[in-house]
Amino acid sequence: QLQLQESGPGLVKPSETLSVTCTVSGGSITTSTYYWAWIRQPPGKGLEWIGSIYYSGSTYYDPSLKSRVTISVDTSKNQFSLKLSSVTAADTAVYYCAREIEGSSRTDYWGQGTLVSVSS
Amino acid sequence: QSALTQPASVSGSPGQSITISCTGTSSDVGGYNYVSWYQQHPGKAPKLMIYDVSNRPSGVSNRFSGSKSGNTASLTISGLQAEDEADYYCSSYTSSPSYVFGTGTKVTVL
């Protein structure tokens, strides 16, 4: 059974860079047809798609976040990561990693999410 | 890009049917058959309920169905049950290319 687990710092200072990693177990991140995504949810608010990556390194980002986001993949560790620069309080959210299926709107496996707060 | 528009809340009695709408544009919902629906209970990760407009993943009750007409997609829950009380989000592929979520709908079982 595929499992995704986010790990992150919990607290980040304003203007710094937020970094979160997703570890995939029970399956290979290099399997074709899968993209690996980051989605966030501010407390009490809705879901926001951040971006996704293919194991080859090909990425897609939300246009409104593109200038601050970098998603990378480490196939040797079966992990992918999110970096969000110049954070503000508005970036406080639960960050989820998930698996997307290429050629479909199917995002079928999700991590449990990790709360990252931005505060001095 | 703007979030897809959903009603803030929908309610129904046990056994009834309810429908949640999801309105976008020709650059997202109307342009692709890549609309999905997610159920989220408090404190939990979202769960995929419908993908590619009307397909159900294995294990999801056939009480859940999806459809699309023009720039609006819909999720119908028939035979409403107490366990269906949750937040529901639609999502669509966009021309950017990217994905965009809906504003979310709170379903209450009366």
C-alpha cells in the first residue's frame, strides 16, 4: 500500500524559505504515469494546488506562486521536496503531498499533511 | 487563476439527494474532462471521490456521481447518510497548465 509522509520544520520566520519533504513508501517514485504534487490548506480555508513534478524533474507550478516555488525530486531517497521562498503569514497552512496520475484528474494518494506556521 | 465557485453550504435529510455545483471557465472546467471531487472530514486529508468528471475510484460508494455541462461540474450524493457530512472540493485541470480547486462546500446532514 502506497504511503506518503510529509516532514517539515513546523515554524518558519517571515521572509525566510519554507522547506517540506515528502517520503514515498510502498512504491517507487520513478514509476511512469505518476506526478508528485504539493497542495496546501490555510487553517479554516480551502485547498490550493501548488505544483507537481515528474521523476525526470519536469515541473508544473501554480502561476500565482511560480516565482517563489521550487519542487525537486530525489529518486535515490524516494522523496520529493517543496521550497517556498519569501514567506509571509499568508503561507501558514497544512501542506499535503499527493500522487497525481498523468492524463487524468486523479489525485489518489495523499499524505496526512504537516502544519507549517510562519511567525517571528 | 481564480478558484472555482462552489456554494458555501448544502444540506439535506438522510435518504435525500443533494447536488453541489462547481463553476469555472472555458479555460478549466469547460475546456477539459479533468474534473475531480474530494471529500474532507475535519482534521483529515482529502479523499478522492470522483475523477475525470464522472469516474468513481474503487471503494467509493455508487451513491456518489459526477457530471458536467459547459463550464459547470456537479457532484450528486444520493441516499444521503450521516457519514457524508463533510467538506467537498472540486478540482479542474487548467490551460496554464496547472490545477485549480473550488472554494469548498460544507455538506450538513439534517
